[in-house]
Amino acid sequence: MGKKSEIREVLSRIIWSDNNLKNYELIIRDGRSTRSIKLESVNKILSDRLIIGNEEEAKVIPLHRIISILRNGEIIWQRRSV
């Protein structure tokens, strides 16, 4: 399984199985630093990217920029090559 499909599968499982998305954060690479995005702000998961925000202010986050997923501050998934 490729890294993109692995992260997409993990995100889909979380979204379909847990109603409390506010407990989850995505840590993404943003240039040379990292930043956190609440999973509840994700509107759509596509094959290679996330869409965040509404249509007027939509932001695209490529899946390869996600380095970890946290639930209540604990890492539940982390990219192998961070």
C-alpha cells in the first residue's frame, strides 16, 4: 500500500467511525516548519489531497504533507520517513 493510500485510508476510517472529530489534529509540513489542522475542518478527502474550509476560502493540503495524526494529543499515526 502506498503512503498516500495509507493516510487516506486512516483518515477515512477515523471520519466514518468516530463522531468526535474535534479530538483529532493533523500535523502537516508547512515549508520548513510544521503546523496543526483540526480534522473537523476537513471538508473533503480526495485521492491525493484534502480540501479545508468552504468553497470561497478552500485550501488544498496535499496528502504527502501530513506527517502525523493525533487524537487528544497522542500520536495515532505517523509517517515512517519524517
